[in-house]
Amino acid sequence: MVIKLEKIKALLYENGSAVIRNADIYIKDDRIFKVDTTMQAQDAPKADKIIDGKDRLAIPGLINAHTHAYMTMFRNIADDVPFTTWLFDTIEPLEDAMTPEESYFGTLLANIEMIRTGTTSYVDMYICPDVNAKAAKESGLRACFTRGIVGSEYNDEGGMRRVNEALHDLDTWCDGDLRFAMLGPHAPYSCSGDFLKHVVEIAKERGLGLNMHVAEGQTEVNMCREKYNMTPVEYVDSMGVFDVHSIAAHCVYLEDRDFDILKAKNVNVAINPFSNAKLANGFSPVPKMLEKGLNICIGTDGAASNNTLNMFREMTFEAMIHKGLLKEATAVSAENVLKFATLGGAAALGRANELGEIREGYKADIAVIDLKTPQLQPNNNLISALIYSANGSEVDTVLVNGKILMEHKVLTTIDEERVYFEMNRIGERYMEIIRNKKSSK
């Protein structure tokens, strides 16, 4: 099938810079066949479907480089509390009570939100095998599955069960294209050294990357200092994690030597500004990361700590915070942040040659923005507008792998009403768990 985005404004990358061009974009099957900025191509294929580009902007689908999709069920129930209270007193007990069916609907709800706000790919750290992958497959989004893995010993029964669940999902659900996988050792404080080394060896044997929380909070830093006399980055590197393709999520607490390690090992740093701020963990030192030439991608984290999966909100916040902290208006630019959410995310997925751009031969992952909205008028500088003016509601149509997942704001793959009904039922159960817990104290 050939789809044509006709006479549309398009966000392109030319010589490393973001530019806006008028174009006809031809999609053939799952890839971008032609980007015609002359709009007079003689060799373009005949379109089976035409999407009118009037008052529209086509952008590369956004890449959410770190989230926990199932956590939508924990949205707005653990707010305004310290990080350790949030994690250990509320979220972990609720995760223990979660059923696979609930995780499935939680992930579907996350997928709805991501599609509606222009995300086409996401890196998901999850805890229930099968159901998260099933939800991603049904939605049509591009997903990198990283089953969260914790373990205390090399032969830890629970840890190896989680590893085997990750490999099961890899072998059962992954097609290497829309669905692929990394291993997800959770964090330095939840994986012992011996166990972490074992996970690294499995990753090497299977040719898999690793996705891990690193240097997220002060408690983690203190633990690594006390137990190993290392920073979290130094410790994780000493365990061999960075010897394979890696995504290090958060990286809030970094020392000078850490930047050198991350650069030398080509680690992809997934910043999560909104979540880190809300949980009072601080901010990733992005200006210095840029100075050191690190590949930066951006994630929302889970809805339990954000509390949305809206990459537009994340991009706006990231572009603002360092200006305020450093009192420097040029600290992190709109174009920087746009690249984090597209090019940076594609590199983190190990797919920089086919994702993150509207380019001939690349995968047809595109979000179409409605420019005829008050916050985007007048169309003075659309690159700035995407970061400083847009809020995600402007996303009109979304394609992944050449398939339309949403057209004129109508989803084509997910029954929204069913998901909302189920999630409100699930939410009531969790609120009851919380009320019972409070009354028993």
C-alpha cells in the first residue's frame, strides 16, 4: 500500500540541523519511499491513500526512551512524598498485588496516551511477562521490551525466573522490528554484583543490550559509596554493563569521571526530567552531557511518578529547567531537546539508521501535527513551537511502520472505551488497598 502525505510541512534533519520543508511524503508498505521537497516528482508511485497536508506538520514519531507502561494504574496515588516512601511504601506493595490482566490494561492505557501525543516507539521496563508484549502488539506501537530484573545471587531463584521470563518474551513476542528486546537489570541497589555479571553474560551470549536505572537518587549514590567506594556509574561499569549496548536511565548524580566512562563506552543516557523533579531527585546535568558529547535520549518514566506519558510536556520541561537553574537562556535549546526525542532515541534503540527521521528508506513512523490551533499560531518558528508552545493535543494522525494507528484523532487499533472502563475498575481496587493499609496503621 502507498500512502501520500500531500503538500505537508515536514520536519527534516539536514547536515545535522532541524529544518522545516514543504514536501510530498510517500510511504510504501512500512518505509518512507520518497520525500519530495519539489512536489513535482515524476518517479513517485501512485497513492492508494492521500492524507491532506494543509495546515499540518509531519514530524518523526517521538521515542520515549524510558517508561514503565503498566504503571498508568498507579497514576496520582503516590504523590508529594519522598522517593523512598514512594517506591518502597506505596509502589512496590501495589506491584506485588497487581495481576497480569491489570498490567495488560495498564499498558493499553499507556499506549493510548502515547499514540495520542505522538510517540511511536518506547522502551518499556515491565514486570509481567506476556501481557505487556500482547498489549504493544495489539496497539501497533514500536516497543523495546526490557523485563525488570532483580536478583541477589548468581543462582537466585527469583532472579533467574525473571531472566527466563525476559527471554521467553524475546522468543515469543519479538519480531526484531516492531517488537524487540533488551535485558533490564533494575538498578545497582536491586541487583547484586554476581547476579549483575551473570545478566551481562547472558546479554552477550544472546546479543542483547541492557537497560538499567543508574544514579537516580542520593540513597543509591550513598549505597555505592559505602559498599564499593564507587559512584553508581563506576560500579555498573565495573560489572561489565557498559561493555554491551546500554541505556542508562536517569543519570542524575554524576561526577567528572562518570562523564568520561559514559562517553568512552558509548552509553545512551535516558533523562527523565519531570519524574526526577517530582520525586525530588534533582536534574540530570544535561548541559555537561552535551559538552561531553554523550548521546542523550528522553523518557517520561512511568505514570506513577510523572504522571503522564506525554513527550511534549517532557520536552518543554527539559528545555526550561536548565535555563532557570543556570540562569543561562542558551543552556539547552529547543533543537537539542527535539533531537533527544528523535535522533537520540533512535540511537538508544540501536536503530539510528532507520528511526528518528523523516528520510527516504527509513521506517514510516510519523506524527502529523495540526497547526491550526491557537497555541501554534502564527507559524513563526515551528521548531521552537514544538517545544515551547505545543502540548501534545495537536497530534492529529499517527503512523507506525506505515500503518495508521490514529487518523484525525480517532484510534484505529484500540477500543478506548473498554480500556477506560477496565482501568477505572482497576483503579478502585487499588484505592481500596491503600485505604485498608492506612486504616490498619
